[in-house]
Amino acid sequence: MPVNYFYLYVLSAVIAALLFLRFLWRSFGPIEAELNSQLFEHDKRAFFGQLDIAVRGHLMVLPSLPVGDVLHCGKWGRSDAIANIRKNRRFDFVLYHRRKMKICCVINLIPHKGDANTKEFWVLRQLCEAADLPLLEFQMKPWRNVTELRKTVFAACAIVEQGSPDFELRAEEAKPQCPKCESSMTLRTMKKGVHAGQKWWVCNTYPKCRGARSANSVQS
């Protein structure tokens, strides 16, 4: 057997042996797993909590569902051209009616300083319009007015609420998280500097962390 064929034979045997060992490990090796304690980015996690408070009496909030699980497209024409986007893109939140058991609305968050006019967002708008599915888009920010959020979502879902809201925004729920370390914050009136007299949320670990947020920006 020529030398070059001999080395090729050895290399093939080694590769086959490695593939066989990989098969054995995947089939009979120990199962390893770790808990992913953070399912959302910080800003998405804040929005999810606020959205749940706002709509929990009428709607369930289903996070991060694939577009293909929510919408079915035709197999021909322009619909076929966007199949790849449907497979790889997710709606940030899907609102599901508790009593009627149907999807009422979908929500996408526009990243901070992101472009809302990209082809991907444009295609999702076209898909939702074709399916007659309300799509809401919000700029990603750590806090917003829960009552206004509730009104916007209910209007999109055609929900008419009778009487007063069925939720109470307690003081502890109204406190934002520190934008730097995610600790809780305390509302204080500034006594010095250019912001003297103004109300600011200050990180509870101050001075270790100097994270702060204007009270006006929290409620906007």
C-alpha cells in the first residue's frame, strides 16, 4: 500500500472513531443542564412586569413566541419570500385573551437608539396587517406609565373596561430598578447641584453605586 494511501486510511479511521465516540457520548453520556435565571434583557424584563400589571385581569402575556407559531402564511408569492424571517423572528410579547382563548394583539419593542424602519420590522407590520392582527410597537425603556399602557393595549384589543381598573399599582411596584446595578431605588429630593429641588430616584446602594433616574422620566 503506497504511503499516501496509508495515511489517508489512518486519518479516515481516526475520524470514524471520533464520530463513534461522539455518538456514544451523546447517547449514553451524562445529561448536563443549567438554569437560565434571566429570561429577558433588563429593559424587556421591566416592560414585561409593567405589561402584566396593566392587563392581567383580561389578558395573559406570552413572551417571545416565534412568528411562525402566531401567523400562518401562504406558500406562494411574496409570502414565500419572507419564510426565513418567520422562522427566525419572534414577537417580544403576545397577548392572549383569558376568556375567549385567542390571540388579541402582539407587541414588539424597538431597541434603544434602534431603527424601527428596518426591513425586518417592515415585513412584520405587513404580515400582521394581512392577518388583521393588531401590532403595537414601543420604544424600549426601563419604565412607563402603566395606566397609559393599559389604555393603549385595551384599545388595540378592543376591550372596553367597565368601572375602575381591576389593578392597583402599589408603591413598591412603582419603584424602578437602578439602571446600573438593578438594585431597588428610593425617591429623594435633590438638595444640591443643578438638580436642586427636583425629585430623583437614587440607588439604595449609594455611594457604592451612583445610579440615578429623574422621577419625570420614570413616569413618562
